[in-house]
Amino acid sequence: MANTSRRAFLTVSAAAAAAPLMAGEAVGAPPGPELRAILREIDPRRIEAIVRKLVSFGTRHTLSGQDDPVRGIGAARDWILAEMRGYAAISGGRMTVEAQAFVQPVSPRVPVPTTITNVIATLTGSVTPARTYVVTGHYDSRVTDVMDAVSDAPGADDDASGVAVIMELARVMARRQPEATIVFAAVAGEEQGLYGSDHMAQVYRDAGADIQAMFSNDIVGTGDAHDGTRPANRTVRLFVEGVPTSETAAEANTRKSVGGENDGPSRQLGRFVKQVEPDGTDVRVIWRRDRYLRGSDHISFLLRGYPAARFTEPRENFAHEHQDVRVENGVQYGDLIEFCDFDYIARVARVNAAVLWSLSEAPGTPRGVVIDTTQLTNSTTLRWELGTEPDLAGYEVVWRETTAPDWEHSRAVGKVTTVTIDLSKDNVFFGVRAVDADGHRSPVAAPRPSS
């Protein structure tokens, strides 16, 4: 029977295929008691304590001192490492913590070989541990001159706020047993050129890690830009690329013919995040890799073909980023803690928690999804690989008009690996997602043409 299910073929009629997306189909099961408890336990006071501690190191510039116990990036590194190990101590052995150190050679923003250290806490999944989701914040900071490793660089918003998010998530989730592995990483070297995350992503790639999503939390300190604009304290932006950064020339040629600019793996993550955002928050999905003139650690993962996205606050105040601490013409410059909103950072942490937990509890994104293009027909045949999750219930085919931003129709097709739908592939975009026995749905995988 196992071989039969793997090869099963299902034909869906045009009448059935015309059914609209039903209420609840896109969001899957409502938050369960474990996720509700996680969201409740995220504490703005603990987040504030983390941000204040990171600011207290004076500067966390990548080129600052590594041996001073109270000032510089080394002191920050050691404190983060100790805190993460404290969280791991209550995990029953499920969480491990490492200081991933390497020497960055001389480069445009690194004048001498410099040790850069990422602090990585890995919470091993209980069901499919190879399937991995990564969340990061960067703990280095800077002032106006990116090479100034001496001046005070408090880095409260950029990016103690993001580090506070991942540390609070690690603390709260340490006692839990997610089905898939979740990695919480405080990376360094971001301001000098994404060096910490670049090394981390390459280590994963060299190991053949199955990273199905990565999120960078970078500048998530406040929903209020403190510039007289109306605050957006429930909004966080999520930047998601369309065309994959790692797209090959052959893949580009195919895309130019049949489309798919809005259906890369990262774009599907953006749709998933919007579907599972917790009450009281509004994720504003931006269809770009990042903001103009800026970039974050998710790019390191995109370069290696991993789906990745960046969370950041809704409206930045650039007087509070990458600036020397000073008052000029009555304006306070500098990335000071007084400009952070700890309730807002906690809200961003809850968005991350909902996304990571929902991804972990759902089946993995379907693999090997192809659309049959061997012959001219007015129907559509899709194929994919059968997932290995023990609670996998089956699959859904989703589709939408080519001009629609999100999936409009869904049809359950069972625990099969091939389906033919009486609907022309020339007229709509298709995708496939997995569903488990509790109704948790994976991100959608868009098909590639197959002969």
C-alpha cells in the first residue's frame, strides 16, 4: 500500500477545481495551547533588560576590544553566550549553544584579520530534527564612521532590539519541544559586511543543512519614528524577495517565459507569515529583498539558496541609526535606548514566535514540485515527493489568477504525489502545500516546469 500511495494519481474535475478558497483553509488550525502560552510568556521587561545590558557595553563595534570584561564586542559576546547557556540548562538537553568563531581576513571594512563570533542556540526538533528554521539578530553596532571602533555606539535599535527578540524567544522556547529544529543566533560583523551571517550560512550549506526558512530581525525597536508621524505600533515590515537571489541563468530563462517573479520560496514565506500573524499585529509584507541602500543578514542565506526574509520597524528615523551620539541644531542623534519601545519589541517577538512555531508544527514545504509541460493540454498535472512526517495527512493544490497577490483557491487532494486538475496551467499560477492530521499547513511550493 505504501508504494500505491506514493504513485497515486488523482483527477480533479473542472467543477471541483472552481471551488474558492474556504474560510480557514489559508490559516490552518487556530493557535494551539502551546503557542498561546509562548505568546503570553514573552515579557517586555526581560526584553528591556537585554537591550539595556547590550547598550551598557558602550560599543559593540566588530573591531572593538575582545578581552575587556566590561566594554566592547567581546564583553557583549561573553554575556550573550552565558545567557544562552543559562536558557539551554533548562531545556532537558534539547538546546545546545556554541560560540561559532572564525577569523575574517582583511577586507574593505576589516583592516586587520579579526575574530568574529556568532552565538548560536539550537533547539533540536522532536519529530523531524533535520528540518531547520533560523532566526537572527546582530549584536555588533556602529556610529557615523563605520571604521570607528572607539566612540560610544549604543546600538539600542540597531540591533540590540533584534538580539533581544531572538534571546527572549530562546528563553521562552527552551522548555518546549518543537517538531522541527529552531536556531536562535546572535551574529556579529553585520555592519562591516554581513560577515557573521555569511560564515554561518556557508557552514550550513557545506553541511547540507535543510534550512526551510530564515528570518533576520534588524532594527525592530519601535513603531514610532519620533518624527511627528503617526505611530504604527502594531505594524512590522517583512521584506521578501521575489526572484531568488540565487537564481541560475537557466532558471531565469524559464521564468522569463512562464512567469514566477512572485512565487519564489521567500515570497511564499511572506504569504505564510501573513497567514499566521498573531492577533494585535499587522505584518506589512514588502515585495523587495530589502530597503534602498541597505541590507541585512537574510541576504547571506538568500545567496546560498535558502528562503529568507527580514523583519524591521515600519518607519525608521535615520537620525537614530549609524550616527555619532550628539545634539545638533537641537536634534538628538544617536541610537539611544530612549528611542526604543519595549512593548513594541515584544510584539515583534510574538510575530516571530507565531511564525517559527507554526512552521515547526506544520509539515515541511513540499519538495520536488513540478508541473508537467510535456504536451499541450487544457488540464494541469502536478507531481511532488511524498513527505516523511509521521502525521502527514495529505496535500492541497492552490491556485490564483496571474494578477492576484495571494492564493485564491484551494483543493484537498489527499496523500498522493500526482494530481491532474481540469484547469489550464496557461491561465493561472499553481502551488502545493502539505497538511498534517491537526490541520497545520506548510508554506506553498510553486512548481517548476518538467519534461
